[in-house]
Amino acid sequence: MTSPTTRFSDRAELYGKYRPGYPAGVVEALQADAGLTSSSIVADIGSGTGISTRLLAPHVSLVYAVEPNAEMRAEAERDEPANVVSVDGTAEETGLVGAAVDFVVAATAFHWFKKAETRREFRRILKPYGLVVLLWNMRKREGSKLGEAYDKLLLEFGTDYKPALMSDKWGKPAGEFFGGPFEHRTIPNLQDFDFEGFKGRLLSASYAPLPGHEKYEPMIARLREIFDECQVDGRVRFDYDTQLYWGRI
């Protein structure tokens, strides 16, 4: 199986362009209930193409964007806010000094980490009473004609699509990681696409075959059928539940 640190190397531009952002409610919840302020220093771990970094940077003093994949990091650095420091590191070995940050954030990345090593490293880089923040965009599947048809496409054509990995049942692993009390919020989110955006969203996934693969052409043909069946005024929409957790470790 492809290493988590390299599996998006051949689609970093697609990832940056077509993956969903995070709703403003994430920052609002952290400001209201977790103590995030304009003086906070944040480590965004597994920062990828900078989607979560760009959400956080306008609201804090400094963000360390820690990402091991060179292609993803380069994509993020094309449009990097001035208060962001790009770091070549992993969740298990961030390269940051000890007690350096008020918040450690992992946005759609925690499921790739080695949990014991990561917990030890997060405790090392957090200031006393610092918080860990975990969040994911969970695409709604059941009860959605588009979501159900898209899932069938992934099961048929995806190279290693694992619906269980993408499930919204993150409370248990989050709780186990925090090892004590934690907070949880669910915030609505969405993406709206024309067909090219819909195709780009599909190809941004590491399990979607790319051009040249024997499954690529039939997959895109089926995607076109799904789009035509579900579109309204030439567009389709993915609905997400953004799952937000925070606590001390």
C-alpha cells in the first residue's frame, strides 16, 4: 500500500483546487469555546495544500504548517499567508521545538497518523494547557441520490476505497486519543460543482484512477451519467458534516 506521506504526490494540484474547505463555524467555535485568539500559535499537522492553514491564519498570530509531502507543501506555498511557516515534518516528528504552540490542529489527516508516537509528539510541542483540535469533512451518503451513486462508483472503480475509513464515526478514536474529556461540534458544510469541478473532486482522491489507468475512461463515463442524473441547472452539490473535536492530551 502507498505510504500516507506520498499517496497524494501525483495529485497535489487537484487536491488543492477541488477538496472542500472548512466552514467559518470551525473558527467561531474555537474562538468562543476553546480560547483561540489573535495571539495564538498553531501547528497545523498534515497541512497538505494549505486548506486548513488558510482558514486559521487570519485569526491567529502564527501557523506552523507541518507537511511531509513535498508536492503538497509546494502547492500550499504558492498562496501562503505571511504568518505561516512551512515545515517539512510528520505528526510523529514535527521538527518543532518543545512547548512551542497553543493549539495542534489536524484537519482530515489524523486517520493517517501513528497514534502513540503522535500523542507523544503533540504533548512535547504543546504549551502547558494547550489543546489538540481534530476535524474532518464527512460527506453525507445515505439519503442522497448523488451521494449513494457516487459511493457505488468509488466501490466499483476505486483502487483502495474504504468506506469504513471515511465514516463519520470518529468519536471513539478521538476519545481514545484525548484519553479524557473532549468537546465535539458538528457544523454543516457543502461543495457546489459543475461537471469539471465534480470530476476534479473525484480525481483529487488518492483511490481514484488517473488517466492511463484501465479503469479511468469507464469511471469518467459513469461519473458523467451520475452528474446528468443528479444535476440541477448544470450543477450538483455535496453536503458534508464537518466534525470538530478538541481537548487536552
